[in-house]
Amino acid sequence: MVSGLGSMTGPAQEGPRVIVALDYPSKVDALAFAGRVTPTLCRLKVGLELFTAAGPGVVGELTARGFDVFLDLKFHDIPTTVARACAAAARLGAWMLNVHAFGGVEMLEAARAALETSTTRRPLLIGVTVLTSHSAGTLQEIGLQTDPATQVLRLAGLVQAAGLDGVVCSALEAGILRIRFGTGFVLVTPGIRPASAASDDQQRTMTPLAAVRQGADFLVVGRPITQAPDPVVALEEINSQLYARL
């Protein structure tokens, strides 16, 4: 087994780069996967499906096993509501959480301020830019006459101005974001697909090693691991590729 994969390009602490998306329909399934891996192999992501099915307690159960948990709920509401939600997420023990950059600077600043006054360990706070399932056509459907890369850059600028730790972005934008915002800006990249994996409903994808070479700090990988014939083997193969070639 491969353990830690070296230091990040950004300010995040050392540890595994891979964040496994626990997109399972029940807590039983999620905890079964967690029971087969260790915190040295991966971090874990709790998203909308699992959080809705299992409730907030699943975050505590995973952190009690030593895992860093990325709470991926993409908060987007009025500033007060988002600030209170972020404070609640910190109390759950989340290692990282996100808010949607489309909420604007006031909302982003309220989220950051809520964590700065929290009495618990401050989680990393990152802003969601453009979903990896979105294309230029999707943006046009919702009234944005721009391409994904331009929109990502615009939103990342808002996130940095509001004092957040980084962004969620496609690995396709990671290179330009790393150049624009430097090494002190965390880049979390979903849509990661090994060369042999299907793209599923993702539009903007990249292989794990290519994403890290573009400047990504953390790689969110879901179905290529969780729906593999042997999820642990699939995870270890990704880690081995990163460890051997970085």
C-alpha cells in the first residue's frame, strides 16, 4: 500500500491527494467502503446523496475513524444562512467544506468570517466555480455567454478576494489558476478519470497524474473507484501511479 504522497503545491497539509467521493445511497455502504481503506490511502467526500440519506452524523463517524472529510454541500443562499451552515459544518468536524462562488463576495465573506470565529478546528473553505458536468452549452442555457475557463477565472478571483482557501475547478483550468493565483491557493479537482474509465456525465475530465501536473492539490474520484470490481485495488492503482511518477 502507498501511504502519503508528498507535499502539496498549495498550503494544504501533507497527506493523500485522492479524495474518494462516497456517493452511496446509505451509510451502511459508505462505512463498508471506509472499513476497507485507511486514512493514509485517501480522504473521503460526503456529498448530497449520502448526507441526505444518512444525516450529519456520518461525518462524525468517518472522522472518528481518522479520515479527513470533505463536506461537499455547495452552500448557496443568503449570507446569514450560509454563514450559519458553515459554522454547523465546522462543528461536525469537517476537514474541508465548500460554498458556491455564484453566491457573490458578500456571501463568501460571511462564510469565511463564520469559520474564523468558530471555536472548533477551522476547516478549509473553498468556492465552487463551474461544475465539471457543465460545458459552454450549459452555461449558455443559464444565460452566461462565456466559456467555462473564463467563468472559472472570474469566480476564482471573487473567491480569492473574499479570503477563502481555494476553489473547486476542473483540472482543465488548474494550470491557469495555479499561474494566476499562486501556490497558496488550494485547487480541488473533480472529474478525475483514469485513462481506462468512462467519463460518465462529466464533460471536463483529466487523468489523475495529468491533473496533479497541472497544479491540482486534491483529486476527487468517485465512480472509477467506488464502482470498480475491487474499489481498494482501483484506489491503490491511482495512488501508485501518482507516487511513482511525481
